[in-house]
Amino acid sequence: SGTVGVAWSAPVRVLPVRVLDQNGNGTFEAAAAALRYAAGLPVEWEGQTLQLPEPAGVINLSLGALQRSQALCDAVAEAVQQGVLVVAAGGNYQDTNPGAPFYPASCPGALGVGATDLEFRPAYYSQQHAAIAASAPGGDTRTDDARGILSTTWNFVAGRPTYAFYMGTSQATPQVSAALALLLAADPAL
């Protein structure tokens, strides 16, 4: 609402699937189920079998953890086997935990995304490891919020969308996902 994304002029649709709570917390189980659901695979959730009739071509995962989850890596593998591109945030711990793998970006088959600063260099926080396949602007709000990536968020009190400047690989990842969606819209054989 009120913004334009990278793929605004293409025949691309966005399917938001919420897996994190209002504090940004979630479980590997919920992320794996959402990933399978978006890939068009049947999912058992809270006593129901759910299946998306038209699966996504690109799945954006602006989330993750330093801890490896076999369930999440299995879900990535299943989605990739369905022909889905799984794009995942590479992690924001380079300054405190250099080179540490971040999941699901480090799961086999996922395309890990790093963040660049305003000079297009790796951002100080962006993980640098073998799973990082692409990078995009991730912002830097340390000195000025306006140096971040303007993002849509949700005001839980008012029950409506709002906007804020953020920084991180979670802000870079949707830009890569959108670029891939544009490529697929132009030529599905890509």
C-alpha cells in the first residue's frame, strides 16, 4: 500500500505468508510449513490439510538463524525439487560472528543474499560465506534512518500498514527475489 516494488510493471503477484509474530519471533516448523505451502506442496497445519492451487515461482525468506534446522533445509530441498527458486537472507552477524553460516540461506538449493552499503560494498553486518550467491542494497541506519531501506511494516495497535527504515539482509533479499520474478515473467524458461 502506497509503495512501488521492483517488479511493479510485470505480471507478478505477491503472496504473503506470515510465519513470524509481531516481535519477529517464529519457529523452524512454521517457516518450513509456509515454505512447503508456497511451493504448492500439501501441508498439515493445526489439524487441516492446506495446499496452494497455484504455487509460487520465487519464494522470498527474509528470516533465518545461525542454528541449522534439518526440517527447514528439507523444505528448501522439496521446494527446489518443485522448480521453485528459494531466495533467503544471508544473515546480519558478520561483525560479531564472521563467516558463520546462516539458515535457510545456507541450506543446499537456497540462493543466499548478502547486503551492500550505499557504496555497493559488502555491508559491515552482512554475512560473508560460500552460500551468498548475490547481494543487493541492505541499508545502514546507524547514523541516519533515511540511509536504510524503506519497508512496509504493520502497526498492530492501529491494525494497518505503516512504514519504517530498516537495514539488513532481510531488506536486500526481496530485491533479488523481485529481479528473479522479473526474469521469470519475461521468459519462464529462464
